[in-house]
Amino acid sequence: MTSDAYIETWTPARTLLCLAVKARRSEGDHATLRRLHGELGNDAAAALAVAHRAEPIVAHGLSEAGIEGAPWDGWHEASRARIGRMMSLLDEIAARAAALGIPVVALKNGAIARALHPCPACVPMGDLDLLVPRGDFVRMHEVLNAMGFAVVTGGARADGVDAGLAEGGTDYALSADGMTYAIDLQWRAVSGRWLRADQEPSAEELIGRSRPMPGTAARVLAPVDNLVQVALHTAKHSYCRAPGFRLHLDVDRVVHGTTIDWSGVLEVVHRLGVGTAVFLSLSVPRGLFDTPIPDWVLKDLAPAPARQALLYRWLRSVSVFEPDRPKFSRASQLLFHLALADAPDSVWRTFFPPATEMRDRHGVSGGRGSLMLGYGRRIADVVLRYQH
């Protein structure tokens, strides 16, 4: 099997973008950034950063190459202030929870900014994703309420604590100091509708293996768990849906910021049956940012050559760049995710999970008739809910 990493057609703009945002750069990279910035011009480089929602990250990369001034300095400073306030909020929430004996694990960008990446300003995020045990979900809801947070209705998450307890999580928001703070409180680490319960890492096990972060009561997932979690989150976004391109930095930063037991990664991925989905999540940053993912890992996870070529061609047709550009249609997104399944029976079980999962995760109660209605709702959710 081939382990060729994913790439798209390289242009000067894409090369500048990828060099500017990657976790580590060489002196040769700095020289290339200076040359490309001169060729493109400051305005075009700034527009490129805006289009990819990566303003402070590109600003930092250019600064290391000796390119500063407007608008870069202002963008980086604004992000530094915002992320600093979000990290202070994370610390306060975790401290209040710890006083009640509730462990709080920061997921994705929250953990990356707090403990893994040297520049928190370069980790822009819209919300804090917090993982707690399911048994502590209601008490954590009360902690957030006491801090002034209110449940957000009409969003992607459940509209209340009871629904969140059934479905996997609830969104909260707080407006203070001229800024809106958003919290995604979860008891499921990855709650994509394409993933079955048996394909999700157990939250209790993840929390049990999590590690403390310096200077805060908040915790971070163990390195293998963290990498698998961000990889599955990227797959949940179809590798290209907003924030799109920026999502692939999560893998790059986790790999650079921790020591990864790659054999452990393969064991977890194969046990969950998500090899193809994780392969793409690793292959894209390897190709775009030269993330140090071993060839033997990609080779182990790679699907058959023809299927790999199909998935690459499909993803290139919508592009991991330009996240605000329309991506998949409803039908093509459905087919793309079905093509990620590692085995034919996995597709069947995605639409028809076991009855126990339907009752535990999808709110089904009652007898056979209720179960059949639940399966109907499940099929409609997978097929009809659509996001660009």
C-alpha cells in the first residue's frame, strides 16, 4: 500500500500560508516566507490570512521571518488578549469544579493553548470544549449556571441539561467585559453523528488517563488519546468544513507538543475501527506542514490504493483550503463519509446501532414501535442534517 501524504496543487499563496502556520519553521522556511511575502504583497498576504481564519497565526510566522507592522501586530495582540481571558476562564471553571471533586479535561484548542503550543495567541478558538464524567454532568451544569453561563438554544448541541445528558453535551454562553465566552460542555469526547458509540473513546477511560496541566486544575488528555481525539474531530468536519484548513493544525501541534507512542495510536485506532478516517487526519498535515508522522504509521492505516486515490481526489475537489467556500453537497458529503468506513458492516451499524445504544444515546424509550421510530429519526439525522 502507498503511504503518500495528501497534497493539493501548490501555489505561492498556499505555500506562504502553510509555512507561516506550521508549528516549527527552519531558517530556510523563513527565507521562503520573506520571498513569497515580497512577491504577493502585504495586502494579498493579509487577505489570505483572513480567508483562512488564521490572522494571528500567519502574523506570528511572518514575525519570525522578520515581517511585522500592520495589520499583523494588531491581529496578534488582539488574539493574545482574547485567548488570555479564555485561559483565565478555563482556570476558574476547573478550580470551581475541582473543589467539588469534578475532573475537567480541556479538549482540542483549549488544551493546546494552555499546555502544548508555545504561543497561545496562535490558537484562535470560538469556545472552550470541556470533558467531564457523565455522572458529573448535572453538577457541572450547576457550576456554569452559578458563574452566569446560560444554555444556548437552537445550536448544534442539545437545548438543555436533560437533553445534553442524553445526547452528549450542551452549549453555554456568557457575555462579560464586552466579550462573549462560549463553553461546549461534553461527556462524549467526540459526538459526531457518523460515529457509533463503540467507535468513540470512552470518556471515563479518557478522563482516567488524563494528565494535569501546570498552573491549573484543568487536565489534558494523554498524548495518544489527545491525538486520536483531534484526528476524529477533524474527520467529523469532513476535513474541510469551517474552520477547515485551520483544523489540521491540531494534529501538527499535538505531534510537536508531546511525545507520541505511535504503536499505541495504531492500537487505539484499530480497536475503534476508524483507521481510514484517522489516516486522512494524519496524512493532510503530513503533506501540508511536513508534520513528523512516521511513514510506517501512514502505511499501516492507509486504505487500498484505489480507495485512497478516490478519497484524495474527492477531498481535492472541495479543497482543504478556503474554508468559507461551499464544499460538499448533502449527497456527496453522505457518500464521502460512508467511504471512510473501514468495513461494510460499519456502514450498516452507523444507520442501525444496537438497541442499547439507541436507548442510551438517542433517547429511545418504550417497546419495539418506539425503537423503529428511533431508527427512522437516526436515519433522517445522518442523511438529512447537512453542513457545508
